[in-house]
Amino acid sequence: MLYTGKTKILGVIGCPVEHSLSPAMQNAALLKAGLDYAYIAMPVQPECLQNAVAGIVALGFRGFNVTIPHKVNIMSLLDTIDENSRMIGAVNTVVIEQGKLAGYNTDSIGFIVALKKQNFVIEHKKAALLGAGGAARAIIWGLISNKIQQIVIGVRNIEKVKPLVEEFKKFIDIELFHWEDPVFQKKLGSVDLLINTTPLGMHPKIDESPAVNWQYIKNDTFVYDIIYTPQETKFLAAAKKHGNPTLNGEQMLVEQGAAAFELWTKQRPDTQIMTEQLQKALG
């Protein structure tokens, strides 16, 4: 690819950002689409965020992704934010038009699109979440937006998660339990979708797993782990052994990137090439 003064620039800001898989996925998709764009990773310290954003605008960037720790603080620097960002309380994608910055959150889109590609029908179903960290807000809002009937959440620290549950109660029947509570474990027996949003099982701590009593889980409950390193966590391996359909976080990552790509370029990317590059980068 020959880059010139006409090449449009995209990127991702974060701290750290060296580990980001977005450049591999996005540049492959841009090349496949024949678009004169380049996507780069840019380390930005928290105290430099405002200056960095001003510089990105001054340099004529088309847009950028936002990762940890800037997803919340970036919001005060934007001209507009979409409903997903407002409800999730974070932005992961910024589009720049005539010097104006518009913020979006594609995490919930990535989660939902990946799930729907497995032919899972969300409407009127019951879901359970294990953990309620940063990713959980995007997942909960995505499920609510797609008319899930009920959500139960199992966590280790109930007090920490109570504000989140209170916030979403006006939209959905949602309950919160300690995940070792026998009542929660029994409730897992009635759910259609079981989601791990915790880092338990992620490389390098691959021997860890959320507390689930599989004897309560229906064999047709769809089990979704948003971790993608390793490709099959101990949690997913147990679900597969139990006979459940499973999905890891790989396609969620691809689809949230694809949604950002579409916001910047107004074109749908080749998600197959993005998946191939992601897998290659992961080894």
C-alpha cells in the first residue's frame, strides 16, 4: 500500500496500547476494501488526553478508537455522543467530521452481532451474567436494546454492583446475587443465555473459572465467554462437555471493530479477513 498526503488516518489511543489487535484487523480490512486509509496505535498517557485529542483533530484524522483507560474521560472532550455511549457510560469509537467529534460505543453492537450470527434469538429470553465489570454494562445494554426478558447477575462484590442494577431496573427485570448463593445457582437453570464477563480463565491464568454448578444448567443454554485468549477457556470447555453450544469473545472483538470501520468509512468491512488477521496476531 502506498501512503500519500491524501491517505486518511485512523488509530487507537490507550495506555498501554502496544498490545492492541486493532491495527492488524483494521488495516487488513482497509486494504481488502481498497480504501486509502491507514490505522495506527498511539500510546497516550492519562494526563495528556486533552492535548492528544486536540492534536489528532489538528492532524486531520478521520477518527479513532479509544481503549483503557480513556473510555470514560474522552466523553467530556466530545461534541456529541450516541445513546449507546450515554447508557453504557463509555466511548470506544470517535468519528471526526469538519473538526467536530462524535462519540460511539460499538462494544454492545459487537457482542450482539456475534451472538446473532450464532442464530440465537434474544427477544423474550432470560440471561445470566457472571461478573459486572466494564464490559458488563455494554452487554446488559445490548441485551436490553434487543428485548431480553430478564437478566440475573452473579458477582463476588454485591455492594459494588448495586448502582448498576438500580440504573437498569427501569428498563428490565434484573436481579443481583452473590454468585455462590444457592438461589442464584438454581436460577441459572432457567436461563437461555449464560455469559462470563469476568477475566477468570484469561491467559495466563487459564486454570481459573467462574463458579457454576453445571448440574443446574440446561443443555440448550447458550454459553458465551467474552475472553478470546485462550480460544477455549476452562469455563467454555466445561460448557462444551456438558453439551452446551458455546462462543468465545473473538467475534465480539471483530464485530465491534467492524462497526467502527463502518462509522468511519460508510462501508461494511470484510469480517472474515479481520478474523483471519486477529487469529494470526493471536498465534
